[in-house]
Amino acid sequence: MTLKHVRAACVAAALLVGCTRPSTHSAGPVAAGNASRGTLQIVGGGPQPPELVRHFVELAGGPGRAKIVVFAMASADGEASGEEKAADFRTLGASARSLWLTRQQADGDSVVAIVDSATGIWFGGGDQVLLTRALRGSRIEEAIRRRYASGAVVGGTSAGAAVMSAVMITGDERRPGGARRDTSLAFVTIEAGDVVTDTGFALIGNAIVDQHFVRRRRHNRLISLVIEREPHLGVGIDESTALLVHPDGRWTVEGASVAVIYDARRAAVRRDTTLGASDIRMHVLPAGSTFDPRTGVASLPRLH
């Protein structure tokens, strides 16, 4: 299903919760944080439109040249789903295989050699903590970084999107329901220390990534982290939608829905149990939109 482009207008929003002695982040957006020469295709989960899969193969070199490695350890049935994903890539003319690895196996010479020749690397969905547990600090993680620095495309969906940033959202919450504790509710507050994070692969170093964003109403948790944690820039990618991070650091959106950006790098903030901020910039970006994290400038596509 294709989303019709909305009327061109960048959306800016100021969020304010209290205002006693606010602090202000250092003026101006931070550096782009992606000196690597590869491309990231970060998909927000859900059904993946065929054009996104084809584009990933093209970024990996195209039919007959793309060599793609799939890592699906985030899912309990990842051995099967990883093979299915590899088969999808092969249908489009790529050479593709799935590697199902334990942490110990992720240091093996033979599997590192496979990744060292890859032009594309794909992370499947599931539980992002399982994926980082299997690969973080391993020789495979080092090989993925080398390939990305050499121009390979790295992509992932759902949990495979969450692992892309340095600050990785785990999906867990410390105080469901806030002061009125209710474990049936998820992320209904904007509070300090509530969102549980871990360390991701930091392939995108200048933003915190969230996924299934609009469909699962995950605004509160990303807003909380953007106020609370560096780099004070977050992107929530909706289902069936991808954020492309280009080698020069620019972002573009492709797919069926939107990516939502919260930029608090120039915001005044109050860090209390209840977080507060003013002058957070918000952008709602459909397919064809661009964002430059170095300048903080977003642009929407023209209507046809």
C-alpha cells in the first residue's frame, strides 16, 4: 500500500513539561557521526514492500553481483526466517546466505571470511537483545564494521533496526504506568530513567532509532530518550518504511508510511522525574523526504 504524499510543510513542535531552571544543550546540531562510506537501510518493521527489498539488493551491487549475509538470531525461529530472507534476496539475483551463530561461533575464521566478502548485511527482526548478545564484541561485529566502512550496505528491520544506533531501545520499561503503576500499559509517561536501553552496534552514531513507530504509538519513549540522552536526536520509523543513511550522512525516507524525527539538540530541558523541554523540533517525513542531521534541515517531496 503506497502512502500519498501530503501537502508540503515541515512540522515543528515545541514540547514543554514544567520550566524550572532549564538547561540548554550546546547550540547547533552535532556532527553527522557517519564517516563510513556505506549505506544503511533501516526498516521500521511490518510487511516489507517489494521495492525496499529490491533497493537493498541494488545497493549491495545488483543482480549477479550482490553478496548478502543475513543474521536472524533476534528471532526464536530465526534459523528458518533467515533462510527465507536469504531466498528472497536470491530470487532477485543476489548471492545470499543466512548465518545462525552463537557468540562463540561469531569469532570463527570461516564465518568472518564470509562476512569479509559480503556487499550487503541484513539483520532480521525479533528481540534486539538476542542479536546484540550473539554478535557484540565479536570478530563478526568487527567484520561488519569493516565492510560498512568499505562501502557495503547494512540493513535491518524491527529489532534489526533497533541495533543500528549506539543507544539501543530494548523494549523494556522500568515503571509501567508511572506513578499509577499498571503493567497493562506501556510507555504512557515521559519520565526520566523509565526507558531501558542497551548498547547497539552504533552504525548510526548521531541518532537513537525506534521502529514500528506510528502504528504502535511509541512517541513517549523516544521523546523521553531524546530529552534525556545524547545525541538528543531520535528517529522513529514506521512499519513498511525505511530510513536510508547515505555515505555523506544525509537521510532519505522510502516506503509506505513516515519517519518521525525529534531534534532536541537546541532545546532547553528540565531533567526531573517528569522530563520537560521546550523548542524540540519535530519532522514528519513521508517517502521522498530528506533530512540532514548536520544542519537539522528537513525537506518534503513536491506533490505531483
